Amino acid sequence: MPTASSAAADRAFMLRALRLAERGRGRTAPNPVVGAVLVKAGRVIAEGWHAQLGAPHAEAMALSKAGAAARGATLYVTLEPCAHVGRTPPCTDAIIAAGIRRCVVAVRDPHAIVNGRGLRKLRAAGVRVEVGLCADEARETLASYLRVHEHGLPRVTWKVAATLDGRIADAKGHSRWITGPEARRVGHVLRATSDCVVIGAGTARADDPRLTARGIKNATQPLRVVCDTALKLPLTLKLFSRTLARGTVVACGANAPAARVAALEARGVRVWKLPLVQGRVSALALAKRLAREGHHEVLIEGGALLGGAWLRVGLVQRLALFTAPRVLGAGLSWCAPFGATLTSAPAGRVQSVARVGADTLTWVAFKGGR
């Protein structure tokens, strides 16, 4: 039975591993973000994290740093170590070879190729394995990865910038800029830590955005996805330019004109033909396609129709609501009406409210649904 002091130390080391995992955020997909801490005689001797896709896993980085000192140590790792050959060798082999005495794991990996294999292999080799420390915190860190491998769907965040009266554009359709530069910078951080950004045809036509993460050092650019049912958007949009086309996907209906498909593909744009729901690209079909393609963290940036559709069918897990201290009194609301009542409306939970420059950022979590 562990003492109170040793339990507290275990928790502190695992929380440290979770903080290290965040260093890889936005650069590891479709791999998860993972952190690892090696401890011997109550002292940290090495740390590691999965820095980017193809780089050593967190356990391998920590073990490499520790060298021979790892023998007899305890390894704290935020996700079950892999036991298969992928882009890198199995972490279980490295752990066993290093002589690790005890391995503390936050959560089991639900990926079909792992899912307990790593735990069983370590135990068979005589390593003392414990699972479940800081599991709630780890599940939040790994939320998008776990959602894909448990439900076949990505984690979806809807980012909204609105006035106090809920307007995302004035009566003339102008939306730049509702929020200030500090809020816009946070928006770019959200892009940099997402695997893809999704917008609708209306937003693409009105704003002609690039959907790139700017001002963020060493940012990995997200996939850019625009829903355009009949492929009516002009080819002059920035998303279809030579510099951005190859990182852009257009989701459309099965009957979209072949000539328009060819014109987009000639520029390097990928065209995904998907089922329609009420005349629009199915949110569920697109979400499943993104998950299959390895895009686990999805950011919706607009607009009211698109975001509202994803929210209505239960695909939005988080809302990032930037609110500017302005009142327009007219204009476009941030969520299109979809007929909910007080008893049927999607119910969220406020996670945090913070000042961002002159604006506020409210994080709301939606549970249930898909």
C-alpha cells in the first residue's frame, strides 16, 4: 500500500508528464501527444515527449537521455507504451531492455493495434505496471485521439468571435474585426494546435480567408476544409491559390459538376464527394472522413449555418466563444436557428472565462450527443 507522501509524489510526476505531452500539441497527428518522466530514488533523471510525427516516442526520448541510469527506475507515461513496429520501434522493447522496474501509465491505449498489448508485454517481462493515475487529466489531454479510436469521430471545437449581442457580422455583412489583436492571436494558436480547420462556402466567399496559423513559431499548418455543396465558389479564392491549394480540401455533394472537380484538382485541391443532408454536406459524413484521414482535432471557424449544423447533431464537444464588448443591435447571429426548445437545446458546461485583451474567451464543453 503506497503512503500518502508516495501517492502525492506519483501524482506530481504524472502531472509533469502531462505538461510535457503538451509540447507536441499540433505536430504529432495522427499519433497522440505523450509525455514521460523517469524517476529514480525520488529524483527525476530524464524526461521525454513525442515532439512530432516520426520523431522518437516520449518513452524512447526519456530512456535515451537517461542511458544506463534508467536501470531500476520508475517510468511515468501518459499513455500505454506501444508494442508494435510503426514509424519507430516498440517502446515496450526499449523499456524492458533499459531495466525499468516500475511503469506507471495514466490510460490504456484504445487503438486496435495496442489496446492492452503493451501492458501485457511489460508485465510478462517482470515490469510492475500500474494503470489509472491521473486518468481524468490524461483523458482530457488525449481527448481527440481517444475519441477517434473509441468512437470513430474527431474532437470538434467551434470557434466564434461575436459581440455582446451575439453578432458575428453587422447588417452589411462586415465582420473584420469584431475582436482585438490579442483574441485573434489566440485564434491562430487554436489553428496551430488543430489538425484541420473547417468553414462553409458562405464564410469562404465573404471573407476569402487563408486559414493558416500565422505568428506562431514552427507552427504545423492545419488542413483547410471548405464545404461547397455544388462547387460554386470562385477559383480566385486564396484557398485555391498555388501556395495553399495542396493543403486544401473541398467537400461537396455527389452530383457536383465534373468540370469544377477537374478544375480544382488541376490546382492541387482535393475534392471529397460526400452525402448530403437537407441539401448540405453531411456533418457526420465529413467528421468520419476526417477521422479516417488522421485528423483528430477539428476546428470549425464558420459560419452560423455550418457550426449550427454540427452542434445540432452533437458533433461539437467544445465552444471557444470570443466576446467583444460591443453591441450592434442588428446583423448575423453566431448560431443559425435549428428549432431547439429549452428541454431539447444542447446543454453545455462553462469550463473557464478569461480576459483576452479587451475581449473575453469563454470555453464551453458539450457532453453527450455523438
